[in-house]
Amino acid sequence: MKMRVIIFYVLLEGVHTLAVTSPPELNVSLGSDSIILLNCSFEKKIDENVYSITWSRKNETGDYYRRIISYYQSYAVYLDPDMKNRSNSITFDDSSTSAILNISKVQCKDDGQYRCTVEYINYNGYGIEISAYTAVHIQVMAEIPEFSIKPAKTTLKENTAVNLSCSANVGRPGGMVTIWKQSISSDVQFQLGNSSSSVIIDNGNCSAHANLLTTYNLNRSDNGFIFGCTSKNRHTPESAQSTDVGPRSIFYGPSNISIELSPQKHGFHVGDRIRLTCSSDGNPRSTFQWTLNFTEIIDSEKYHLSDQNTTLEFFADSITDSGYYHCFASNSFNGNLYNNNDKLMLVVQDMKISPSSTRIWCPNTKLIHLFPFLVYIFRKWQLLVF
């Protein structure tokens, strides 16, 4: 009986003419209905003869490849018992230049790099090996994350530090969780942190668990915001979103208080109309109080308070209206009172009467001295009417 021996050489790059192709990358979802279709095809010249085609998979812990199946013309030999039980194959022949391995019941361990090696005899009678590679990515959808915020109160003081926690099975490949905040009146989410560097991979069940814990200091601009997190990987078309928490009410005391003067001028005279307007930030909304030289001003015949005491209007009827006008803003929460104030100095002088305006003919010259009083009565009438 004669034995045929074929010796294969690995020749220098560029000297072989047979071409081998396989898909460079396959993305396959984990599940019993999924399949991995590995197709190794070749193109050869008439005087080149293909001896065998072998599919191998790279070992997880080393740089070598473990053979799965070898194809010969018209038949195939399995070298991996597990793959034999859950795959089928189509070998090459004179009419087909492809060797197909169809893996069903996809498992997490099927993830990795596969190599197709074609052994053939060239026109000079030398045996040559040439390979192509396919990266198989087993994909798992990211799951809905769990999110918490502590303290869990819905009303918090400005500058309170809260602990935000998010965890999820982010699947594979390359998953992460992201913590965010969002205004209830907007769809825009502001990222507060992500877990791109803190993922624990479990190849046993094809999962990757991501955990993220971050501390965030609340500020007044967070009033009315909700908080939450998402999990995502490259396989997930959209992020899996947690149940959001919120909105949060952020309390803070009166600030940015100021007084606006109208009309804006340096000095006033008896009979002038004066308006002072006070403004302030605060949550809850501030209440306002006015004083003149620390004596409380209340709504009266002389003083008119409006817009929840933010506006003070009056006619100056005496130089005693000169002095420091204070606006006090205050609010309270959690049993504590918070206040702030601003002040404005006003100078009211006696009424100016030009010489021409005092030249009034009257049989009784004593009536001239009643002129300032008449002007005062007229100003009072203006206040009541307007």
C-alpha cells in the first residue's frame, strides 16, 4: 500500500496566488435562536489544488488556536465535540469554493477570534497555508439600572451633598452606566459621571456589571430637576433608563437683593413723587418689609405699598423724609429664618420757589405765605387720584 505524503511550507509574503476571505467581524446576539455563520471562501487558479480548510478559535488564555473542524473535499472532520453537537457544516468540492460552519445555540464562550486556514498545493507542487480571520462579538442587551439618591428628601437646602448610586448589568461588549440630571421642562440630560473604568466582567454568564457612586453638591439651579441613570453598550440601540427620582426643591435664603429708585436723580424736593422697588432671589419666595431710619413703614395715607410689598411709593412732604430706606427680605424653611437687606440714602430739600412764582397780587399779602401749603394739598390730591 502506497502512502501519499504532502509537505506544506509557509512561503514568504507575496509569493502565493490563492486568495482566502472570511467576514472580518460578526455581531451576534446571545440566545437559542441566534446563529454564528462562519464562511471561508477561496479563489484559486486552475493549476492550484486545495487540500483542506480548517476553522480554529483563539484560546482565551494564550496566543494559539484550537481546531474546531477540518474540511476535506466532500467531507469534514470535527475536532471539537461541543461544536459537533450544536453546529452543522458544508464542505467544499469542485463546484463550491466555500467551507461553512453554522453554529447554533450561541453561548457566551463563542465570543472570540476565529481563523480560517486553507492548505493548498501551488503550481510548483509546494504545499502552502494561508489564513483569514473573523472576530465574533457575542452581544447582550444592557439591563435597566437601579438608581438611588441619599438623602432621599425631596426638599433640600442649597449646597447639600447627595450621594448618587447607579448599578446595572450593562451586557456586552463595552458597557457602562451614566448618572444624569434633567430639568422637568427639558429633554436635555446633563451628565454627572459614568462608569467607563469600573466594569466587572463575568464571562460565565456573558454579563458585565457596572457600579457608579458619586457625590454631588446641590445648588439653586437644580431646583425642579430630576435625577437618574442609564446603562448602555455598543449593542444597545437606546440606553436603558432607570426610574427617575425627583423633582428636587432646593431651598436657599434671600440673595442678590437690590433697591431701584424712580425717578433716578441725586436729590428730591418737598412735593416730589418717589418710587422705590426692591427685588431679591430666594426659595421659598421672600417676604419684604420697609423702614425709614429703622422705623417700619406700613401701607397708609402717606405710603403706598404694592406688589407684595416690593414697591414703595410716596410724595415727599417734608425734609424729614430724608434718611436711609432699608428693604428687608426674609424667608424660612426647616424651622430656620433667613434674611438679607439693602439700603438707599434719600435727601429731601425744601421746595424751590422762583421769585416770579411769588409775585402774586393780593390785597392781603399774608396769603402769599399760604402758597407752599396749597402746593402740598395739590400733591396730596395727585396721590389720591393717580
